[in-house]
Amino acid sequence: MALAPKYLDHGSCMPVHPSRPGQVAVFTRTRLRVSCSSSTLHNEEIAQGEIPRRISSSKNGSESQGTGGEQHKTLQDQLRMLNLNSMSKRGSGTRFVNMETPVKSRSRSDSLTKGRGGKALSRAPSFQQVLDILKGANESEEGVALVMKHFEGSLNPYDVVAILNTLKSWKVALSLFKWLQAEQNFNLNIYTYNVMLKVLRRGQQWELSQQIAEDMINAGIRPDNITYSTLISCANRCNYQDAAMAWFDRMHDAQCVPDAVTYSTMIDVYGKVGKYDEAVALYESVKKSGWKPDKVTYGTMVRLFGRAGYISAAVSIFDEMKGSGIQPGSVVYNIMISCLGRAGRMGHALKVFQEMKQAGVKPNAVTLSTVMEIYSRSGKVMEGLGIFHHMRQDLACDIIVYNAVIKMCREAGLVPEAEQYLREMVEYGHQPNDWTYRNMISLYAKNGMAVEAQRMFSQLVEAGYQPDVMSYTSLLQGYGNAKDYEKVQEILHEMVSANCAPDERLWCVILNLLDACDTDVEFEILRSCLRMCNPTMDNIVGHIFEENLVLKKLGDGLQSLLSDMAEEAHKPICNSLLQLIWHKGDRNYAFKLLSLFCSSGVYTGLQTKSSIMWSLHLKSLSTGAAHCALLSWLSSVRYAIQEGQELPSRFMIETGVGNQLNADELRLVVVISSLLKEFTSPFIECVDRKDWLEASGVDVRQWLETAAPYLPRVDTN
């Protein structure tokens, strides 16, 4: 049965008791004390949740189990005291005696016994002999007990702890531990329990760790700071953050002082459960006490702020780390690059990547896949592929890297290149996974290669993966782009029969297919598909093609539709609707629809004004929606001129790359520039801002006053 730790309030700061000499009182949420004399080193693999061994401890700490605020030796010190670091030097029968731990006496008559297969074994066996036999033993308690009978009476406490610490299988270690518990003549001590907890932590066995802790307490052995720290880090690794917080409270109640590793772990725990204020408070309070964060703690804080979306704070911690003289390793750089990339700060992320290389920190496969993703999001696919070709010379690329590169090829429509990387991936022994297949299906579909998309879809199923909505959507899009609309209908029926519900991405695909179809028959086939997916969406499409559009009726249907879908899907759906009506309906209805989308909060920040500049932001729109928004904006500017308003000195149009999901892939700057040239406008490409167009206020006024008869009339009433 698991222990029932005492939970304290995790939302408040509680005062500390008066500290002892040599210790600094720390005002944190759980009345903590920290020793300023402790020094720890960590393995950097925080990305995998590794909490490394403690290398050194307080010089003033006690070696025995104590009370009050006494420091205890770290687990590494305990092992060193037990001579585990010199095990490789042991010969058969070599003895290491420590006067603090009783050693069982041996009888000369017990010098030999029979081992496995009848082989004679020394009753003073070498550490390696016992270890080799245990490694080959059955993992069950009975199997280990059978082996250990041959060494009964010959093992001292040092041997036991050394063997437990070295065994790679936690199951064998646990069976050995239970055999030792059952031995009446063998008394387990705190070192044995701590090593067993360490082994279970390595195997991520949280429930068993709690059971061992309960056994330890029932045996009258008081946990020390190593016990608590090991339990806390084990709970965190196994995603039992509530239990980690509970054991942190128990550690305080037992007056055991946490070390830097425990603080770092708890900061990570708070971050994982969203208690960012507690994490920051703990970090700041222990820093004020004189504690200096190490590489792991800094990395944890960077990841915590990045996960919370506090990018400026993450950058600040990253800079603080470098300012303190600690060189970030590849893991911390990877975290920083990933945080910036997810926040859309692509330029900054790539700058950190360049800094990483200049600092002599060798990128790894995680770095490469992260950077590939950033180049892909930035629309700099060819630059990203160049980086890949350069870095791959020194890196062993895994399937994650290859998937990232294939995804980049998908975004750029590079079919031959993607096929080459797929073959190369298989040649290097990496079998495609579901993401590989999905990216290839999507790539073929976007290029109208329906047969190839179907072949890849079949390989996905043959490989044992269950097709999901993304796979079906891509396959459906492939046949749609090939104008095989009956096959589109067939795939949709198959998808529904497989209990795979169509989502907003599939609705966008069908809306875009409606925009691209050529005949009324094709239009009706696709409308039937839309009804199958979402009847409300089909009703809205029907409304926008009515002879007399009733805006209120359309607005009610739209609000009902948007309320039932994720917010991030609102703009793609509205983009597709505007695209459809712009190309196949009454364009005056499109302007009304645009006004409705703006009033509904779907298109926010489309137009911005200041005393010196008026801007139009089209970067998140499809080409049809952007065309509509541009003419609506120009109409409003012309109206301002007619009303005698003063114009700013500069006009700007932001186009972006225009790669909306399932929308037009042609870059908006090309589409909008071509349109403005038709109107003989003064807008030109901005020299210092890519994918922006600009014109002076004087030129815009003169153009609109003279070109007014040639601009389409925009009626938004």
C-alpha cells in the first residue's frame, strides 16, 4: 500500500524557523532551508527528464541519519564510502571493511559451495562473479533466490549495495532486494534502501518506489535527504507531479534540507502542472539565499517559461545563464530554439542557432529537426534544405529528422526530393512511421498525384497504422485535385464507415474543391459531400448563393457553426467561404461577408491606422479573401479622401507568404502586386520589409482621385 503523504498548501508562502549556523533561511512556499555550501553537478540530459547523481555534498553534513537541519551525504558519497568506485579493482575474495557497517563473520568450513551447473565457487566470490550470474538469472524472486543460495553467508553489505547499484534490470534488483529482506541474518540499512530507490527510479517504477519507502519506514529506518530527493525525482519522471509535491512537503516536515537537484526538480514539477508562479517564487527565493543555479536548473527555467509562453522571460534566463559564466549545452540551446520557433520568432531562433555553432556547441539530431521545422514555418525551405545537407555530414539523422525534411519538401511541393529522402531513410535502417506516410500522402495529394497518394495510403494501412482524419483528408484532396469527384465521395463514405469523423480541415478541402469545380453536376456532388460532413456548413453555402442574401440569417448560421468548432479553425473556414463566393458568387455579397466576419471577431487587426501610416494586413488570408479585403480597404481610403480627411505619409500592405491550410499556395505578394499593377497603383515592393508593399500618402491620394472611375465600387451596406 502506498504512503499517504501530508499535503500542504501549495499556493502560499510560509515562514521558516530560525536557521542554524552555516545555513540561510529561504522564504518559500513550504518553509525551506538551503545550505550555501553544497555544490552539485548534473548531467545535461534534462530533455529526457534525467535528474543526475549528486557528486558532492555539504562539508559540514553528517554521515549518519540525523534530525533537525543536518545535511546527509549524497548517494554518490554513500557509494564511495562503500568502496563501489573501486569495484573494478577487486580481485576474487578481496574484502573492503568499513567500521560503520557490521560485516558478517565467515566460517572457514564455508569456503566452497557448488554454483550453477555444479561449478565450484569461492565462498568469498568476486563482485563480478555474483553480478554475472545474477544478470543471467530468471527475473522472478524464485530465480534470484535460487542463485543467491549459493552465496548465502558470503556477501557483506558492501557487496549487496554494489550489486544492486550495478544491475541494469530493476526486476532482478527488486527480486534480490526482497530476498535480502527475507534473510533473517541480513539487516538492510539506509544505503541499501536508497540504492534500491535509485534503481526503481531508473526503471520509472513509481508505485514500487513508494512501497519500498513504506517498508523502509516500517523497518524503523528514517528517510534522509537522498531518500526524499530520489522519490521526488522518480515521481516527476513518472508524471506523478502531485505525489512529487507531497513528498517535497514531507521532506520539509522531516527537516531534511533539499539540494540543488531537488530544487531543480521541483521547479520542473511546478512548470509541468502549470504552477508557474510557484516555480518562479522558488527559483527567486533560493537564488537570494546565495544558491547559484546550475546548467540543469537554467535549462529547466528556460523550458518552463517557454512552455508558459513567457518568451521574454525565457530569453532573459538564457542570457542570465551565459552571463553567469555557464556555457549552455546542446540541450539548453535546443530548448531555446524550440521556444522561439513555437512563438513565431523565427529570426531570433535562427540567430540562437548560429550563436550555438559559433560557441562550439555541436548540434545534434534534435537541433537539426527543430531548425528544419523553423525554416519550414518561415517559408525558407531551400535554405533549410541547405542547412540539412551541411549538418548531416557530422550527424546520424534519425527518423524525426527525416520526417522534418520530408515535411519541408511537402510544404514546397518538392516530390522528387521527398522521394529521395524517403529512400535514403529506409537505406539507413529507419522504417517509415505514420507521420512519414501522412506527409507523403499530403505531398502527393497537393500535387494532384492521386494514384501515388492512394499507394502511400495503402502502405500506411499495411504497416499496421490506423488511418486518421488527416490521412483521409489528404487522400480525398488528392482525388479532388485530380477532379475525380466520385472518388472523393467514395472516400468520404469509407471514412464515415470507419468511424473517423470529418473535421474542419476536411470541410476546408471540400469548400476549396467547390471553388475549383467546373460544372453544376460536380458542384452538386461536392455539396452532397459537404452535407455529409456538416449540414450547417452546407446551409451557409446555400445562403451565400441565394438571389437575395439575408445577412442576419447568414450571420445566425455562421455563429452557430463557429461556436461548435475550435477557434483556430474559424479563419481557415471563413477564408474558404470568401474564396468560394469571390470566384463563383456575387462579389458584392463577398464584401458583405467580409464585413460580417470582421464584426464576428474572425478577422481582427485587418486594418491599422496611425498618424503616420495606414496599413492593411493580408498575410493570413486566402487569395480570394485578400482580393476582397484589398478592394474594401481602397474603397475606405477613397471615401476618406472624399470626406476631406488628412492622409498619413505612408501606406503599407502586408502580404506574407500566403500558405494557408488547403488554400491557394501562390504567394500573396505576387497576386496582390499583379492586381495593383492592373489598377496602375503607386504601390511597389518594400525594400527593407520582405512581402510588404508600400506607397507614399501623396501618391495614393493622387492615384485614387484620378483612378476612382476604374476601381470597382464597394458596397458594404
